[in-house]
Amino acid sequence: MQKVGFFRSVHVKVVLIYVLLILIAMQIMGLYFANKLEATLTDNFEVSISDRLKLVDFSVKEEMIKSHAETDATLEESLKDILNGLSSDDIREIRVIDSHNKILATSDSSGQSIVGQRSADQLVSQTLETSLPNKKIAIDKTTNNRVWIITKPIQSNGKTIGVIYVKSNIESVFEQMATINKILAGGTAIALLITIFLGVFIAKTITKPISDMRRQAQAMAKGNFSRKVKVYGNDEIGQLAVSFNHLTNRLQESQSTTEGERRKLASVLTNMTDGVIATDRKGKIILINTPAQKLLQGEKNELMGRSITEVLGVDDEYTFEDLIHMQDSINLDFSTRDQPYIWRANFSVIQKETGFVNGLITVLHDITEQEKIEMERREFVSNVSHELRTPLTTMRSYLEALAEGAWKDENIAPTFLNVTRTETERMIRLVTDLLQLSRMDSREYELNTDFVDFVKMFDRIINRFEMSKSKNVEFIRELPHTPIYLEIDTDKITQVIDNIISNALKYSPDGGSIHFKLNLSEDEVVVEIKDTGMGIPPKNLDHIFDRFYRVDKARARSMGGTGLGLAISKEMINAHGGRIWAESVEGKGTSVFFTLPNNADEDGEWE
């Protein structure tokens, strides 16, 4: 487990929070105290100046009223004596200005030159205009100290006869505040030091049990469940330690149970014949048996730890959560170009009684043959439905026309009836062929075999087609002159040859030819029937023995074929133990071959 940094530890955070809380509290208290003290000192200073200003106001007013008829020189001298008697450390200067904005006197001994001049102070002008007192705090340009300036009107009989201008030294108040703030800062620093020591002590009481639980969690991660956390008290942290120890015991029991279940599950999965894959709760493979490895064509080490959806190739369609909730099985297509390979996957969730999902079991079952049979069944039903619908549709159309009055027309009615008969015969042939294929599929037929001269039988069948052919097609025979006796079912082999020759005649053009060959080897007879028709494309050649398969569907239906002749021929040849196949060159013709076992000499009867 990664070590916790110093500044990220709970210990440091608790101390910092404790110190910050105290600091913020003291700053709020200090700020409130300083503001209140500054306001109190300022108010006291202003009251003190205002009280002395009242005495000055009375004396100056009396002097100005009494000396109203005297000369200005006498008034200035009187006012100077009054102002000099009121000077102090906190009052820097007092001026008396008459109603014409003329300075009559000043207490500043070094500034007597301004007496008799007009006052340029804006505050004095405002007081003369409004007859109201004004005050402000300004900066003295000579000393850079703060001064408090107040102007008070001198009124007599409701008229303003002058203004008293007072400049007081309020800087002393702010100096006192600075001294007090230094005392508060020192007290705050001492309080913070004490707070830090107390915070460290309090933090240890919280972080020490947590550190013990952290070490226990690390030991549990390594599989050690024997260590217990020390309980330091009965508070919330102590109760947490008790709960942690209880959790340790439960985890130890759960691990033992889980390990036992895992071994059981591994034993069952390993001995199953179907492909089995087990995953953990994240969908990673933790167990795979041999059949599943062969199917997935991978080594166990390569597949372990990989995602189940990726291994099965379904990650584009499903997530692991989808597979957990999958109720139905899904088919997995692992087919190659040469061989179909389809498996069915069934999913089962491994979970506890509480519903917690521990993993997933996937069982793979080979259903290649089932799918192949089902696909052939669907295709067979589709083809039969289509083949029956075509003649039935034609018959219905002609019968409806006859029912609507066409039977009265002597030119049309015979034609319609002939088409109906032809389509009926076509359906009869189709049903007959289907019944025959059904009996072959269910093995409900027996071969009525007998020893016959196959050369003579083959030649007789060729003669029959040659006499009844409707096209100008030449028959060319290459048959042995000596008899070849084979044990066969004459009717079924005759049907095979009839089907092959019928196809050769259908697709051979006028002026073409059909070659008939018969070759004898030690264990079999090879029959070849070759036409000079249009041929079969290579991509279609492997399918001509499939049921209902036609290379040219439109032309085959127009010639009355059912698409089952070669399929029936293949079943009959296979029943005799032979083989049947075709070779073709597109545009030049097709050769159909089939073989029959040469077993006539087994009993020595024909020597």
C-alpha cells in the first residue's frame, strides 16, 4: 500500500484545521475589538475637542460682539490672547475667520503672517454658506500625520458672524491603536503556539487508532487475518475498531468458504465433457477446460485473464453485464470456409444468497449438426412450398378462366385443360419424388437386388431414349462387348440413368451429342454420361446434387423439372455403395459419373 504523504495525513489535517479555527476566531475577535476600540477613542477625542471648542466659541463670540465698534487691530489682539490661552498638545491650531472669509486670528505663533488674509479653506467656505459645522480627517503636508479639522459657525442673533477653525492632532489616537494591535498580535501568536501543541495531542488520539486499522488492512490484503486492532476507548473510534475486528473475523470465514467453493467448482468444470469457461466478477477468465481450449484454438496461459466477451467474439454485441442477465442461450459461429462449426453458449451466474455476483459460468455445446439439419429442413420446406405454389397458381388461374366461361370456347378450353393436366402431372411427380426421398432419409426402403448384365441393361436404356428423343442429338456409345454382371436394384439404377440422360437431353442443343462410357476396374464399374450443352459454372458444380437446386431456375421450371432428380440419384447410388459426381466446362458440356461396386465374382457363380 502506498505511503501517505506528510501533508496528506489525517494527523496534519486535524492540527491544521484546529489551528485555523483558533486563528480565524482570534482574528474575528481582534478585528471586532480593534474596530470598537478605535471608534471609542476617536469619539472620545472628538468629544474632548468639541467641549473645549464650546468655550472658545463663547469667548470669541463675546469678544467679536463687544469689539464690533472698535478697530480690527484691537479685535485681533483680543482674539490672539484668547486663542493663546487655549493651545494644548492635542490642538495644533485655532483660527477665527469673520463672515467675509478674513482670518482674524490664529494660535500658531509661526503662522501669524496669514492674519488679515482671506481663508482659502473650502471647509470654512461651506460653513459660512450653510451655517453648519463641518469636520474631516486630513493629512498634514508638513508632518505627514493625520489631523482632525473642524469648522464651527459663530452665530449672533441668528446670523453667522464668523467661523472657528480648529486643527487637532488625531494621530495620537492611531498610535495608541497600533500599540494595542501589536499586543493583540503577540497574544495571537502565543495562543497559536499553545493551540498547535494541543492540536497535536488531540490529533494523536484520533489518528493512532486509524493508523492501527490501516496496518491491519494491509495485513488483511496479504491474507493475514490473525492480527487485531487495539481498542483505545468506548467512543466512536473505539466502536469503529471493534467493528473492524468483527469484519476481520467475517472476512476470514468468507475467504475459507469461498476457497472451498472455488475448489469444488474447479473440479466440476474440469471434468465436464462440454466446453466450460469460468470468470471472476469482472468477466476475466479464471478457469477453462480442455474442450473449450480446443474450440477457441488457444493455450490456457493465453486465454486466462482475458475478457469472456473478447474470447467468445461477442464484445461488439454484448457486454459482460449483458451476459450476466442473459436468460437465453446464444449461438457462436466459429465456422471456417471448409467446415461449419457452430456452438451454443449457455450462461449461469455464480452468486451468493445475498445476490452478490462472484462470476459467470459459460457452457459451450457443439450444435453444428443440429444447425445443419435445421437449416436443411427450413430450406427444404421453403423449396417444397415454392415448387407446389407455382403449379397450383397456374392451375387456379386457368380453372378460374374456365369457370368464367372459357370452357365454351372450343379453341381455348382444350389448351387450358391441357395446361392444367400438365401442372397436375408435375405436382404428382414432385410429390412422388418427395415421398421417395423421405423413405430414403428414414431408411424405410430395401433394395431388391439381383445379378444383371449391366452392359445390356445400360444399352437398352440408351436405345429407349434414342428412339423417343425430340431433338437432333447424336448418341455415341463406348461400351464393352463382354457382359458385366452386377448385383443391383434394376428399377432404382434405371431411374438414376433416366434422370441423368433426361438432363443431358434437356440441356443439349440441336446437332449436339451425348457420349456414354462404361469402364471396368477390379472393384467397381465407372459410368460416364457426357453432353455437349451449356455446361455448369464452377461455383455451382458442387451443388447440383442438392435438393431443389437448379443452375438456371427459370429454364429448368419451363422444362418441367422438379429439382430432385439428381438428389434422388445420389441417394440411390449411395445406397448401392457407389459414388456420384460431375465435371463440367462452361460452354462446352457436362459429364456425370457414378460408380457401382463390382461384386459379381464373390460366389464364383458366373465363371
